[in-house]
Amino acid sequence: MNQPNKLVVVWTNGDREVAIRMAFMYTLNSKLKEWWNEVCLIVWGPSAKLLGEDKTLHEYIGKMKAAGVELLACKACSDSYGVSEVLETMGVKVIYMGVGLTEFLKDEATRVITI
């Protein structure tokens, strides 16, 4: 079996401090320090609302995008909070995520953590 080489961070928490001090910090450093070959952040649930409304968090997303982190958001969630267009403007790919998350979970080369 090959070593896992992709990290998927599923960010579901609507707490700003959790976003800055854990979800964003670990995700960005995982890419910059090459702890993982591929890094993906999925914005899901209350985190979509927080991200859509918090301009400071937009800057962090810009840093992640510039570093090469794949940025995805659950369309059902972001639509329900009315923030899909805001997320897309930041460079987040807004799509239905049920099948995508299931594929990540089944992939032996991928590790998924939920925050």
C-alpha cells in the first residue's frame, strides 16, 4: 500500500478562532511545508456562512489559493446561507460535495480530517 499523499480538511465549524488557529493554520502549513503532496479544504455547513461574511478570513483563503490548496465548498450549504457567489469570487469551487467527500473517504491515498 502506498503512503497517503493527499490531505482533505473538512471545515464545518462556524467558530472564527477554530478557523484561524486550526483549520486555516494547519491547511496552509501542510501545503507550504509539503507535509502532504496535495491539500484540499472543503467548506461545509456553518463555516460557509462565516467565510462568506468575514473579510479577514477572505485573506486567509487568498493565501491558501496562492499556495496551491484546492478550495471546495458544499453548494447546498453555501446556497442555503446565500454566500455561494461570495465564495466563488474568492476562488472557491462551489459544488455539491456528497459524492466528492465519499470518494475522498474511500481513497486509500487520502486522509480526511474534520474540524
